[in-house]
Amino acid sequence: MTLLTYREAATRVRRSRRTIRYWKLQGMRMGWERRDGQLVRVVEEDVLLAWWRDRMDNDPVWQNRIRAKIRELPSQSTPGS
């Protein structure tokens, strides 16, 4: 179980810290941890990735990229045709 701060979480999923805060407001489970004598808001990496996957599944741009990759697969698998 890896705990990530807002900054670490944002870097991990290539989003802004503001996005991570927004996901928290939408219900993403987060907790507190003491680091260097200060309380820091943290999120488990598994929870973060689950939220990220859910958002990507509903993103039209991401869906189009996946569809394009799927369309390319049959042409690559039949080199003799």
C-alpha cells in the first residue's frame, strides 16, 4: 500500500493537483499522514488508479484512441494479406 500526497498523486496520473482535489470532493477516499512533522493529505495508490481508470473509461478522447489502436491490430496481424 503506497500512500501519495496530492503532488505525488497528480504526477502519477499526469493530472494537476487541482484535479486530485476535485476527485476528493467527488468522493475519492483520502486520509492524513504525518510527514516531517506536518499533517499531509494522502491517497492510496490503488484508490487513485481506480479513479483514474474510471475517468479514462468515460473520456471520449481516450475511447477514440483505444478504438484506433484496435482498428490497427488486424492489419498488423496479417502481413501476408
